[in-house]
Amino acid sequence: MATVTKENIGLLHEKLTVKLEKTDYLPSFEKVLKEYSKKANIPGFRKGMVPAGLIKKMYGTSLFTDEVLKRVDKELIDYLQTDKLDIFGQPLPLETDIQQLDVNNPTDYNFEFEVGMKPVFNLPDLGKAKTTRYLVTITNEMIDNEVARLQNRYGHMKDVETVGSDENVLNVSFTETDADGHVVEGGINKDNSLLVKYFGETYRNNWMGKKTGDLMIVQLKSAFDEKEREWIIGDLGLNKEDSSSADKYFRVVITKIGLLEKKELGEEFFNQLYPGGEVKTETEFRGKIKEQLENYWSGQADNQIHDQVFHELVDHTEIQFPEGFLKKWVKTQGDSSAKTAVQKTDEEVEKEFPGFLSQLKWTLITDKIVHDNGIQVNPDEIKSFAKQQLFSYMGGANLSDDQPWVTDYVEKMMKDRKFVEDAYTRIQAQKIFQWAETQVKPEEKDISAEAFTTMVEAHQHHH
């Protein structure tokens, strides 16, 4: 009778030994051999009349090996399910000499496997975590800037003959030159569009009165201030991290001059932005803008809380891992993007392992939160996610979600396995952080939009 025994060989690291007696596999092997002889089509013999001895000689070794290994797999799976072992991945076979399998000498066999056990751990008390909810102050300047942005977005561009203000839009061509204006062979050529005010303050007056076809030789570091220069350098395909990029010279030729006429504030504009007549005056318009800005920054504050929760959970949850087993497991997985698995080198495993372990830790933490709190994602939520995604593709249009073409789109996406898995993961993650928000007790702190943005960017850069 087949047996499976377990032996500890390290931290959360177990060896499973499957012992087969020949009576466990021999009857099924003999049955398969008979069935094969009935179906075999061998020249010189009528179908179903091939001698069993010939079949055994020709195919016995492979059929014998298959039946033994099938029985090993069955015993292993039954054991894992019966004992409810919570393991990582799949059991890895320890070195077993398959050559020991002899169709002409059936006997008892031992097969050894190693498994990595998932650890038992506790999450930190999020209610005791020190967290901060940042309340971004909405200023009149922020409202003014958003009003101006909307006026520009919905404004009208008209062509003009000469440059007359910082607000003129210049269509230009950049051609790389030396300091004397000679074109660099094989240098950069790029068309662009930018406002006159994107140039440094001391440079802007040089453009006043210029017409289509006029040009200037500019050095990037003197023509643009840091923020705009970084954008220009990137658009020209240069390396932002290379300080010598800013030393380059370019011939800038005007190909077209435009002037953006801002959309006038009035009911026509308000109705265009907010159909239904809910906004009629400039005061109501500014109030709506303030509300939208508050909602935006509230969402950013939520994201920041989520980041704090993430670090609290990762940094203060102690989890032990069967590292020896996991390194072997990572090594045998090879390149997941390749069509065939190629075993990784020890050096590759060591390089990848810290990142792998960090990701695995977060996976265990989220799995525990989902299990302990009964977090579920149902099909209707995935359908709703598909509709939201569709509407966002269409610019956030306020469309009815019960139209036939919308329903057809959703049903099509529900048959896309990759989409469903991705949507499931996103919705589940959202629910995990929504649960976490109910656990933390953040202190509230007022902050400016600039300070908040600087803080977030510094944090992202650090990571």
C-alpha cells in the first residue's frame, strides 16, 4: 500500500517521501499494456492481435514509467489535500534516479519531494499606526489657474503675422548646430510647438516682432529655465540626466505663429462644461471648480494614506520564509516570458530574490486580509469596471450604461480572460485599501498643493 511521510529539513521546509509498492501500480500498468496491444497498429499483425510480449518490448518502458509516475502524482496530491498543507508553488522533486524503474523487474520505489510551507503570521494593528491625512488648501490662485486652463482648452487658435506677446504659440523647427550656427551633420532635427513664455524671461523679448521664417541660434541652458528646459531636452530625445545636453545649440526657425483666444466666461461656456444649466454665474462656476479641485486633492490624499498603509503593513509584518526552497523554486521557473523554461543561474537567482521576496510578502499580506475579512469580487463589479473603463476611453462622456452597444462591449470583455483577471486584481486591491482606511486613525494636517506634490515626488524618487 502506498504511503507518504513528511520530514522537516529546514525552516518551513519539508521533505515528502512517496513510497510505492509494486501492487500500487502494477495492475494499472498491465491493464494499459493490454489496451495498447488491442489498439496498436503494427505492420505484419492484424489490429488487436499483436502479442503482449512484443508490445512490452517496444513500448513497455515508457508505459511503465508513465504509470508509476501517475501513481506518484496521485498519492502526492491526495496527501496534500487530505493533510491540507498550505505550500508555495508545487512540490519540487529531489534527485530521483528514473533509471531505477525497470519494467522487467517491478519492485517497491521511493520518490522524494521538497515543499515550502506558507508561514503563519499576524498583521500589525493599523489602529495604532501613526498616519497623516493631508488636507490640501484650495487657494484662489489655484481656482484662477484652473479657470484659465479651461478657457485656453476651449479657446480658439488664430493665425497672426508677427510675435506680439508671451502668449503667442510658435510652431518651430529645431536643428542642431554648433555655437556659430553651423548645422551639425547627423544632428537632431525636430518640429515642436511652444508658447513664447516657455523661453527664459530674458530671452522672450528676442522673439517680439519676429515673423514666419525668422530664426535664432539658441543654447538650451541659456534659452530655457530649468523646468521648461527639462521638457525640451526630453522632447528632443536627449538624456535629461546628462548635464551636457543643456550645452547643445539649436537653430530655431518659426514655421507658424498663433494666438489663442480664450473662451469667454458666460452661460454658453458654463453649459458646455456643465450641461443642464446648473451653473449660470461666474461665482457658481468658480464654486464648481473649487469643488472639483477639492475632490481631486481628496483623492490624492486617499492615495497617500494607501501608501502609508502599504508601508505600515510591509515594514511591520514579520514573516519567515523557507528561503532555501524558494530560491530553488525561482531557479527552476526560468524566464516566464520565454516559450520554454530555461533554468536560471545562481547569480540571477540571488539578484532577483530580494524583489521576489518583497512581492511575495505583499501577496501573503493581501491574501490574509482578503481571507480574514471576507473580501470578494463579484461578476457585476467586474462588469461595472468594464463600463467605467469604456466611458473613460470616451473622455468621461455622460452616457447611458444600458445601451445595447455598451452591453455588447461589456459581454465581450467578460469573455477576455486577461481583462477579467486584471479587473479582478484591481477591484480587490481597491477593496483591500478601503478596508485599511476603516482601520487607521490618521491625524489631519493642512498643506499646500506645492508642498504635497514635492513630498510625494520625493517619496517616489526615493523608491
